[in-house]
Amino acid sequence: MPPRAMGRCGTRAWQELLVLLGGLWMWGSGAQPTPPSPTSSSVPPLKFRLAGYPRKHNEGRIEVFYNEEWGTICDDDFTLSNAQVLCRQLGFVGATGWAHSAKYGKGVGRIWLDNVNCAGNEKSIRDCKHRGWGNSDCSHEEDAGVICKDERIPGFKDSNVIETEQSHVEEVRLRAVVSGAQRRLPVTEGIVEVRYKDGWAQICDEGWDSKNSRVICGMMGFPTEKKVNRNFYKLFAERQQLNYRLHSVSCTGTEVHISMCTFQFYRGNSSAACSTGMPAVVSCLPGPLFATSSTQKKKQRQQQQSQPRIRLKGGAKAGEGRVEVLKNNEWGTICDDRWNLLSASVVCRELGFGSAKEALTGARMGQGMGPIHLNEVQCLGTEKSLWSCPFKNITQEDCKHTEDAAVRCNIPYMGYENLIRLSGGRSRFEGRVEVAVGAAEGDEPRWGLVCGEGWGTLEAMVACRQLGLGFANHGLQETWYWDASNVTEMVLSGVKCAGHELSLSHCQHHGSSLNCRNTGTRFAAGVICSETASDLLLHAPLVQETAYIEDRPLHMLYCAAEENCLSSSARHANWPYGHRRLLRFSSQIHNNGRADFRPKAGRHSWVWHECHRHYHSMDIFTHYDILTPNGTKVAEGHKASFCLEDTECEEDVAKRYECANFGEQGITVGCWDLYRHDIDCQWIDITDVKPGNYILQVVINPNFEVAESDFTNNAMKCNCKYDGHRIWVHSCHIGDALSEEASKRFEQYPGQLNNQIS
């Protein structure tokens, strides 16, 4: 071997040694050697997306954004290990399969990778062997697809790149130039600017029309555009040195992002561009939730008086959730077949938000209950309401609730997240709550703590939403075990939230007059947030089917009395003689959320009940009440505490919780806990109830002890008629399942207003 060659080999060996020692470079080899990846700081991160049709949100043709261009991956030598790496880069925990031969349709543009060979544990597809970027002998008929596990990596930030070939324009903003508007949020009017290099550039308004404005307003979180006074801006533009980036923008008005419209870039010297026009200016109308002026609020109140026919459920933030529609006085869901951004945008705008950021399939926002009303909704994007779009009525065989459609809408930037922060926690999802006060007056904000007194799950839900961290797992009244930051002063007390507010400042509180018994940092409010939450619902028909009366001898009720499952008058009964009259029924409690339902208390504080031979993990899990039509309680029962377990589950879901032998307690997503009518305490003691017409009400998790994504569906109501001997239970339904009109009819059914049977 010539000395030079030896020298080269020696150098190579030395380089390989450096790699082993320092991990500075990553070498790849494949069908043809792949050049070493440069260090990450000099390489823009790769972007990935799923495309094609038909597909769910977690499957599709895999496309990669490399060298400023979207392209596909060839299926030659493709493996499940490749799919694992790619699914993780898309934000899913892993892959369940992959597809060949353009199963999701043929892509366009470059085929960036071929003969990819990953071990499966690589952090990026860059680290796998392949033929080299753009080096392929394939056609688009060989485009590879992946099927990912429908579980997101916690904390993974979704890429905000919309599926489009022209993704050169990503960030857009409205720059307010009117002095009053500059301080106010949301910004509803201003000059449209696009991110360019390290700054912002304008769009020439030549040919600009209301359809373009509609697209911009949708991106900014507003449902619609309005006319703007261009004269003021003309004067402003004449005095400014402007830098134009785009011109000849032409949108149809249905696009969810300006990058999906046709437009042209200015090349070269853009300061002299747009000689005949001025910068594009847009003015938008905010939806009800973000209205600021009194006129807008008045309009909003008028709109709210009419019953909405569409709503979002189960989302952590404003403008996201499972789509539910009202049909025949009953709320139901939409099947995700053909569900896309156009239809999702119609929903978003109808609800007072902007265009859709994502059209979600596969019950990504949890499963609904009740009927599935619509299927194959296909909006053009111009409709004022989802009900104006073509759709198919559905038969039960077509769809299941595992295919419920959901949306994420663009909402206006309000800056609420800048007024709250967490300190002392072990991760960014937990900590002591610190809030900024005084920022509204234009002063420098002063940071302080929140009094823990009265702080609970509902308040924590609002804090987590304001922080952008999803749902609350726990609201903590004491935080002595977390490190204190330099913030020690309490500035907020008496916080009481309904749970739907966008900011803690929207909740009731004591204002500037602080009233807190314990003002030390250890008594400051804290939160633990989570991206997902459970959602419990009672299976209403089962209550109706199983309700009956039993006269049970007192000598069989000692155990129940010990657990406080009888009415108070039972204490004065002539034990063990006589009996108690019990209304018995089965209750089947489903977890339809996206996280397991776990008791708040840890195992160390569960209580062993000798009588019933099991551990109680929650003090109060369910309230059972008999109410008069005006809401007066005439009898009550409750599961004083519950042994929570998975009695049965849906297909493909494994049981995880079992009470026996001090087992873990909880309810798995997709499972239910069944309490049969014939077990102790599964009743209401109606011994003292007079004959009449009543409402039977069951409320799960009544004290909001455990966080859920939706508390509005925790109550179930039935009509019941009692004649002193028999009972009829009918019209059982979940509290938010019916229209307002149907609910009123339910509350006032004939005979119920007269409580006594004549």
C-alpha cells in the first residue's frame, strides 16, 4: 500500500477514534456512503408531515421538508424501524405499521430519500443510512407511508406548518399603527406583515380584496373581516421606508393560511416596489369571546340569546375540542370520514374563532356520547354554518365514537400567558403560581403569589389553560415542598373560578384588598398540569332499566348504616326491627377522556372498611339525590367512598385497575366501573319521601376532587313518579345532552309542578 494511502487510512482511523471519544461527528453509510451530518447549529431542523387521502390524523404519506422543499421517501427497503423514527419526529410515541406503493396517493416534487435503513432508536432520520439526499431511482408510485400510534409524546410542540407546497410564508402578523390600538389586545386592525429573514416585510395591496382580508383575519383568530379606512394608512405609508416581500396575492377566501393562496415574491430591490399601491391593511371583527367594545358585547349578548346548534367539548384551550351538533333537540357528534380543514374552518368561524389550524380525526379530543349525527361533511369553506354544508346522515354501522371529529381553531393573541408563571416545580408542568398585577395600567408588572385558601381544581384548570399547559391534574393549597423563588409577597386572594375562564383575572377574587389567613409562601397556590385529562359519564339508559324499590330489613343494614348510606331518620329507627325503603339502580361509569381517572389520594391515605372488606380511595365519589321540581332535596344517597376499578372495557383495551388485594384503583380510558343495583349503598333511602313526581339526579365527582376535561357532563337526570308503592323512572339523560328547549320540557313535565298525587 503506498504511504499516502496509508496516511489517509491513518487519518480516517484517527477521525473515527475522535468520533468514539467526543461524539463530535456522525458518519453514515449505506448503498452509497452518506456524507457526515454537519453540526446541528449549522443545519436547519427537518420538518415532517403526513399527507394523502383517505387517512386518519396519525397515518399518511410521509413527507419531509429539506433544502426549502417538500418531498417524499421511497419505499425500497423500508422497515418498521424507519417508521418508528419518523413517527417520533412527527410527535407520536412510535409506529404500528408502514405502507408501500403510494397507499395514500402519489406525492409531488422531489423524492428526497431512498433505501433508508434505521435501527429504530435514532433521534432523527438524518442519523439513518440512506443513499443520500435527493439520490433515488424511484417514482412517486413508490411513496412510503407510516401508521403511528395514536399517542402523542408529552410536551411535543406541533409544527405549525400548514400542508401546502408554498410554505415559504409561515409567520404573518397584523401591525397596529394607530396609537390607541397599539396598547390594546387583541390587535384587530393593522398592516399585514410577513416574516422575512430576521425582520418583517409588507405585502403590496395591488389587487388586494376582501377575500384576502378574510384569510388574514382567519389566521389571526377572527371570524370575519370588515372595511378599513385606507386614507389614514396612505399618509402613514408615505412617511415610512417600507420593505415589500409579496405582491399579486389572490385568495379564494376559503384558505386557512396565506401560503395556500397564489402570490408572487419580489426579487432584488424591493424598496422601490409597489409603486402604484401601498401596504395591505386589514381590519377584522372579533368573535364574542374576544369582543372589547360595548357595541360588540351587546351584539354578542343578542347572539347568545338564541340557542347555538354547534359546540366544542373536551378541549383544554379556547377554540379547540370535539365538534358536537344539535339535531332533534339532542346533542351528538360528527364522524371523521372526509373531515378536513375547509369543514373545520366553517365550524371555527361559526363559533366566533378564526380559520382552523387543525382538523382532527380519531377522537383526538375524547369520545362523545349519544348519537353520531353527521358523516362525510364536505364544506366548500364559504358557508356561514356547518348545517349549510353537504353531509350524509349516518347509520350506526358507519361510524363509532372512536371516529369523532374535532378541531383546533386560530384564536386571537391576548397575551394572557405573560401574566402568569410557575416556579419551584420539577418540570414545566408544575409549580407555585405567580401572577403579574398592575400591568394593565401600563406600569411595570409586579409579580406575586396567590393565596391557597379555597384554591381547587376549577381554579387550577384556569391557571393551566392560561399557561398553555393543558388541563389541571391537581390544584394545591400548600406548596412548602417546592423551592421558593425570590417572589414572596401574596397579591391575590379569594380566587373562585367557574372553570371556563381564559385568565385568573377573569375569575372572582378579592381585588386589591387581600384577605388571606396564611400569607407565607408555603400556603401559596400551586398547580400540576397535564396535556390530557379523564372524562367520566354515567350510562343513563342503565339507570332507567334497573331502577326498582326494595323494602330491606334493618337487621341487614348495619354495615350500610356504619358507612352513612341511609337517611338521617334511620338513626331513630327501632333497630333491628322494621325496614327502610330503598330506590335501587345500577350505575355504570365510563371514562371517555384521554387519561386514566385516578383517585386524588395516594394509597397511603386510603381507608380500609372492615364491613365491606375493601379500601376506599375517595371520600365522596357520587351523589344520588331525589329533588322536587323546584330543586329542593327530599332524599339523598351517596357513595361515601368508592373502590374504583375496571369492571369491563371496550375491545382492544386492557383492564389496569382492580381493588382486590390492595390493588391500584382507577378507571382506564375506554373502560367502565359497574356498581350493580344489588350491592350495599347503591341506593337512595326514600323511606321518608311522600308520593309525587320528582327528579332523580346522579352527580359523579361532585366536589371536582379529580380533574376532568369536562365537568358539564357529570350529572345525570331522570323523571320519576312515585305513588307510595311503585316507582317509574324515565327520560334519563346526561345533564348537557339535550337542547335548552328539551331541558325545560323535562323540568316541567305534566304533573311534576304539583308535587302531590291527588
